[in-house]
Amino acid sequence: MRPIPQSLREDLDADPDMHVCAVRYRGIDECSGRIQWHHVWIYAGKQINESWAILGACEHHHDLVQSNRDVRKEFERISLSKATATDLAKYPRKKWGQIRNWLNENSP
């Protein structure tokens, strides 16, 4: 796990959305457990430490990210909806447009 810089941590903590599970209304599963912060994306072998790439996740959904494709896709879709073109331009080796289209076409 990559540590979140203090300034970003303070920004995230001030955002009310970071204190609830991002997938709570998606009908995937019921939320349970305390809220954790989930790094949604990895780029060049490191977790992306930006506000659009970190989402609040209950323990239940955070644990499911690795084993449940629908939960992982939902976190990715929500994260990309928060990202701007400028945010994504910092990571040019990912084909963000293709990823976004695929996620939207294959949402649960």
C-alpha cells in the first residue's frame, strides 16, 4: 500500500464522500464494516495518489475488489467519472478512453 501524502489526506478527509462507501447505491451488495480508502488505479507499478483515484470503501467491498469483477469495475467507473482530461493526461500510457467506454458498456 502506498502512503497518502498528508496534504492529500487532509483534502480527502474534508470530502464527505470519502466517509461512505462509493458503491453503496449500486445494488452490488450490502455495505458493512468501517470505511477505508481504496486506491483504484495502479500506474507504472504504483498506486495513483490523486483525489479522483482514491475512493471510500466499506471493509466488505474493499475486500471484494480483488475477487469480484463487478465491484472492481464499479470502483473504476466511479473513479473515472471524477477524473478530468487533465488528470488523466498525467498517465498517458493507459488508454483511458477505451477503459471508460468498456466500463460503461459492461456496467452491472
